[in-house]
Amino acid sequence: MSILQNTVDQFKGNLVWLIIMKNGSENCILIPRVFKELQFENQFYKKDFWIKQFGENIYKRYVDAAIEDIPELAEYIKTTILNVS
């Protein structure tokens, strides 16, 4: 896990990304840090909650930035950890 965490920490995208591990699971979730900082367990997946927290325009900017980062982050992880290009 530390290799993946280090790789994600080194990624320079639009957003800063975090790895979240659920207790009792070997799976992880990659999320933009901005969504972790205000995370409330029951609200995480609720769009309306985040729109209320940030405002609709800022929320949309975060989502667009995340969508833009995802393929680049995936490629960065692949090339950094697996040495595949």
C-alpha cells in the first residue's frame, strides 16, 4: 500500500488525491482530498450535500477537475508502479 500511496502523493494533477481504506477490506478508494476534508459518513455520495457545501459552480469545477485527472492518474500509477508505458 505504501508504494501506491507514495505514487498518488507524487501525482501532479488538478487536485490532490487520497487513498481511503475501508476497515476489513483490501480494496481502496481514490478520492480528491477536498471531498475527504468535509466528509460525513452518510453524505459522501450525495451530490446535493456537496453542492450545499461548495455551491454548484465550485462543485462542478471539482468534479470536472477530477474527471480530467482520472485517466492521467491511472496512467501515472501504471507507469510508475508497473514500469509500463
